[in-house]
Amino acid sequence: MKLKTLIPSAILALGSLASAADSPWSQSLSMGLNLSRGNTESTQFSGSYDGKRSYEQSSLSLKANGAFGEENNTKNTDNYSAEAKFRRTLSGQLFWYVNSSYESDNIANLDSRITVGPGFGFQFYQTETTSYDIEGGLGYNREKYDLIPADDSLGYRLAHNFEHHLTSTSKLWHSASVTGPTDEGDNYVIKGELGVQSQLAGNLSLKSVLRDTYTNDPVAGNKKNDITLSTFLVYSF
């Protein structure tokens, strides 16, 4: 099995095993489907998995996303990503973490982008309804495009995370991160996500997510911005 399909599968399998082990995991599966037939034939499918387990002073979170689609029998969407993060409070509002991520985008000729590394963060605000923190650290970066040798480097990561519960059954969140090699100032990637989720009934919710990936120095033929707006039906368990 190829690495780019093995990593998301492994994260999903880990989440399933943890759930079966009678552990306090909070998990959800999201699925979205858009179809059009007539003058234009288009099929777009997207799905994601989110899992988080919280301990007294630490937490473990797992994420996996995938999107596939075609228009008039031509593939126009084929990307997936996975992320795992462990976080532990040091004292008060200060915490440390270890973050790892993987992504691939066949349409953009991105074979793989991998980041692994530790860092520190500060929890500026934490209540029952609202949280906000920032993070930063160094680690290993590897980027590989089709027909181009892989680029391995010492990289940096800066990020922020905001979440606010609008009501007891709905929430709004925004997260953003910038990563890049320490030796190339203009070769960085900014990712942003803005989302809202509201409960429909029982374990079912509706979620809309706007994602933007900005690559400041893309390979020839690729645009800098890649923006997607998706709506999902979410099952939480």
C-alpha cells in the first residue's frame, strides 16, 4: 500500500481501536456529496474523521480528510491529508506539543508534504464556551512534487486555534498555520480553516467549512491559492 493511503488509513484505524477499547474518545465522521447531471456532469465527494481524547493534563487528537471529484469524466479533485497531535500542559497556560501531518494533492502534482516536530504554546483564553491559543515550534519538513526531487529541511510551524460555542448545540471555529523551511524565507505555506457546525438531531449535525491553502512559491503551473467550501453531514460517536 502506498504511503499516501497508508497514513490516513492508519489514523482511522487507530481511532476505531481506541473507541472499541472503552476509552473516553470524542469522535465524528463527516461526509459530503455534490452531483450535477445535464449539460455538465459533475461528481464531488469529501469526507473526514476527527477524534480527540482528553486526559487530566494532556490530549491526543487525530484528523483525516479526503476529497475526490470529476467533471465531464475529467478528474478535478484528488487530495487527502492526515494529522496527529499530542498536547500536554506544563503549568498554568503554557503547554508543549508534538505535531505530525501528511498531505497529498494529485491535481496540484503534490506527491507528499510531511511535517513532524515539537513546539510550545500558550492558552490565552479558556472558558466553557470559548478557547484561543497560539503555537510555535521547529521540526522536520519534507516536500515532494512529481518529477522533482524531494526537499528535506529543518522547518518551522506557527499556528493559532480559536473555538466558540454559539449555543449548546452549535459552534464556530477558526484555525490557521504557517509552515516552511528555515533556510528559504519565501518558501512557506499558509493554511486557514473557518467552520460552523450545528446539531440537527441526536448524533447528526450539519457542518460547513471554508479552507484555504496558500503556497507562496508554488511549482510551475500551479496557482498560489487553493480554496474550497464544503458542507458535510456529521455523525458523532
